[in-house]
Amino acid sequence: MTFGFAPSSAASLSPSAASATRLLEPAEWAAAGIPLLRDPREIVGGLHSRHRPKPATAIVAVLDPDERLRASASFTSHRVPADGWMFRNTLLAQLRRVIPHDLRRRTPVRTAVLLYCREGDARWTEEDGAWMWGLRDACTLHGLRCGAYITLTRDGWQVLGEGRGGRRPNAASVPEPFATSETSPPPPRTGGVASDVLRRAAAR
């Protein structure tokens, strides 16, 4: 008589099949209770002016309860195939870099939104689904509310799962200067002893 262990279903999945489970379909995203943005055009315009994204650029932004921009970071992504777990790790690293976590709060106060500039049209792709999965998981681990996922293509911008969008800005449009943008950027983040010394020297 021979004894053995049957491989688990997770272990039997190929890497591509395993990563395919780390994405959210549009229906799952819509059913997750993602808070609606009061003025998505203002948020998109402000992030577009501040970060000037090109295709394959992701922008993660943290908003306060009044939807004022508290912190944001942009980075390029060339992950092929799309993997929600890797996107989650990347987003979490960016959030840890630009803003403290809110893990001690019983209820999240700040909200993270993600704008992704990419090629193609505005229709949902598996890459979008992987970014959605990554955003939701990164928010949970950083103590934030999971906010909107926005795509920026040559057709314009679209808040996935809401049906709201516009033609400008788009992936090919020239960003507006900060002075005419509806969203004023937060002051640039500085830190460390060197920057403190420079500030004191400038004050003199």
C-alpha cells in the first residue's frame, strides 16, 4: 500500500494561472463599495498637472476627508504579465515613502486613489483588474480607504466602475500649469538633517 499527498489546488496552479486570480473584475469592484469622488475631474486634472504622466505611468494619491490631496507619488510600470500581488507591493512601498500609515485608527480616514496612464482604449483590461486588486490590498495594509481607480488613455480619463469620465486631460494632452489647475499641489516633501540646515540658512 502506498501513501502520499495529493497536490493542493494552489500548488498545482501555474504562475500565470495563480497571478490571474489576483485581479478584480469590474462587477467585483463595483460591489466593493468604493467611495465615489465628489469631483473626479478636479482630482484627475490636479494629478495630471503635477505628475505629467506618460503611458505606463501610475500615480497613487492620498486624499483627506475633504478630498484635498495630501500626498502622491508617480512611477512607471512595465510588469508583464500583470500581477496584482506585485502591484500591491509596489503601491505599498510608494505609500510608505510619502505618507505615514493609519493602522492605529479603528476606521480609515484618508483615501487612496490610483490613476494609471496606459495605451489602448478605456475598456477594462486584466491589467486594470490587477491594479484594482493591488490598490485594495495596499490600502488595507496601510490603513487607508480604498478609493477610485482611474484610467488615462488617448481617449481621455475614466473612473472604472462608475461610468464617469471626460476627454481631457488624456494621455496625449499637455498638462495645465499649476496656476490654472483646479487642484493645488501639496508642498514638496523634504526631510533629513541636510534639508533642515538648508532651510535655516535660507531663513537668515
